[in-house]
Amino acid sequence: MTTTADTLVDNYLRDLQAELRDLPAARQREILAEVGEHITEARATLDADTEAAIRTLLERLGDPADIAAEARERFGVQPEPTKPATPWLEVIALVALAVPFLGWVVGVVLVWVSQRWTTRDKVIGTIGGLSWVVAGLGTVMESAGPGAFIALILIVLAFVLPYAAAIYLAIRLRAGTNTVPATR
């Protein structure tokens, strides 16, 4: 069981080191040495060096994130700001909205599934994408003849609206103003 116990301790210390990454290297080494020494001393007092005993010991020691937070506070170090994750679902939705017909359908579904946009944003994305349908209507009108000017406007509008909607949604996404789940 010693290898399992050693692995648990190594994983704990690795997690602690990762949590301490924003502290100066000397402080990291100091804290890791203190915690490592504490674990070694506590293991020496255990009746058996079993996996369960080591897990209990590490639980009593505390979560590495809590130890790192306490160390940052003690040494006056501000935590590094976390970088927000890339919203891949939303990025794919924006690209799909700009693809005629079938891509638009996929884009609209992804827009409505997203938790980042408000209902208003979702409606704008849907209407912008619907203009691909208007393009088809304009094409039919163009071939019919008499309403050529209106058909031309419909076709141009149909090719502008999806991109306008995608740009609007991209701006809203980039602004990060609507990171709260949207109401449906």
C-alpha cells in the first residue's frame, strides 16, 4: 500500500504547488517544505500507512486551494486573475449563423441553447438568420419579373442581416455583459 499512499501524497503536493503558482518561488518552496514535513511527521505517527489513513491525514491538512489562499493572504500576494474560458458553443453559433440555409438552422439552435445571450439577443440572431429565407423569396420574385427592384432589395438585405446579427451577437458576447443565464 505504500506506493498508493506515496502517490496520494505526491498528488496532494503537486496540487498545492499548482495552487501556489502566483507566489514567489522562495515562498512556494518554503510552504511546500513545511507541508511536506508536516505530512512526514504525521505519517510516522500512523498505526498503518494505508490509503484510508493517508486520505484522512490529507483531509485534515486541508484543501490545497485553501492553504494557498491563506499563504497569499499571509504574504500579501494578490491572486492571479483567472482567464475566462473561450465560449466555444457561442463562437460556433456565430459562424453557423453566417452560413446560408442549413448553417443558419444549426446557428439558431446553438444560439437558443446558449446560456450567455438574453432572449432579446436570441430573437435578433433568429431574425437575422431568417433573412436567408428572404433571399430565397427575393430570388423567386426576381425570376417572376415585375418586382425586380424589391426583389433586389430583399436579396441584398438577406445577405446583410445574417452578418449583422452575427456581429451584434459577437459584440454582446465580447462585452461579457450577459454572462448570467438567459431567461426563456
